[in-house]
Amino acid sequence: MSFADDMRAATASMWDAAVGHRFVDELWAGTVDDAVMARYLAQDALFLDRFVALLGAAVATADRTEPRLAIARQLGLVAGDEDDYFGRALARLGATGPADPQPATQGFLDLMDEARGSYADALTVLLVAEWLYLDWASRDARKPDDWLHREWIDLHRGPAFTTWVDLLRTETDRIARDADPATRERMTELFTRAVDLERAFFDASYGGS
Ligand SMILES: Cc1ncc(C[n+]2csc(CCO)c2C)c(N)n1
């Protein structure tokens, strides 16, 4: 197994709790309460801002041209399509002004700030955020009719997004192969924290933390 697969296997119960979360089930069913969706997206707007900064850090710290360019292209996409969805979704839900970060969001912001220092760390946190979303969005099920739910699923699946996650996995494996044991241990710790935060982030949409 690859290093990325090992990290995922080590967090399997937490990973599955996030991918099978009530929020994901309701999103697929098209039954997420508008207040839950609004809370989720308002927090995710805060997440996304720092995520773009993390992508920028990965662009800056990549040790090869090819992945640097691939990450830079993805950065452009996130700043385009995804931002467009947020504008329309938050307007429809009547969200006003920026939210204060919930504890799970704050945990993510801190984690992303910490991970900006090296390519190994940045990749690890990017990998969780993208791979876990690809996983829940790739269900083989009927899609909801409402664009609010359907587009949020469509943004995280499909051939282009799968190729992007493959690149993150390949890069993580390559960097881990050449890394010392302390770096690999740190990558595993960051991966685990990120998976735990993904689950907590969904929980928080229902008013927990
Ligand atoms: C808490 C949280 N974790 C992961 C993602 C996923 N995500 C963030 S940016 C991006 C890039 C391409 O759309 C993806 C998939 C999210 N939105 N919110």
C-alpha cells in the first residue's frame, strides 16, 4: 500500500464517519435544512479563504515544476467556479456578512496555517480536504434536483477532480518516500487531525461543535 493509503487506513473509522455523515446523506437526498446549509456554507467560506492560501503555499514550496503548475491551475479553479457557487448559494439562503469561525473551523484555520511551512505538510492537509470530499461526492446514487445541493456534489466529483486528487496522492507518496521518519510521522499526525476536523465540521452545521 502507498503512504497515502496507509494514512487513510489508519483513520478509517473517523474517515467513514465523515464520508457517511448525516449532512452528506441529507445533501444527496436533497433534504438538508436551509439553516444547516447556510451555517455550513458560511463556515466553509472562511475555510476556503485559508485553503486558497494553503494552495498558494504548496505552489511556493513544490520541489518540481510539473506539480507546481498543476496546483496553480487548481488554485485558479477554486477561485473561479467554487467562488461563483458560494455567491449564489449564500445569496439564496439570505446569509448576511461573514460568520465568526466555529471551533471546528478555527481548528482547520490553525491547521492550515501550520501546514503552510513545507510542501510535505501542505500536501498532507490538501490531500485530506480533497480526497475525503471526492469520496463522499462519488456515491453512485440519484442526484438531488435542487441546484443548491446538486452543484455542491458536482463540484467534488468527476474526471477532472479525480485527476487532481490522484496528483495529490502521487505527490504525497513521492514526498513521503524520500522523507525522514520524523517528517512521515508529522504527515500522519496532520492527516489524522484533518480527518477529525472534517467530521467535526459537518457536526457543527447542526449546532454542535
Ligand atoms: C471543510 C471542507 N473540507 C474540504 C472541502 C473541499 N474543498 C475545498 S476547496 C476544494 C477544491 C475544489 O473544489 C475542495 C474540494 C471543503 N469545501 N470544505
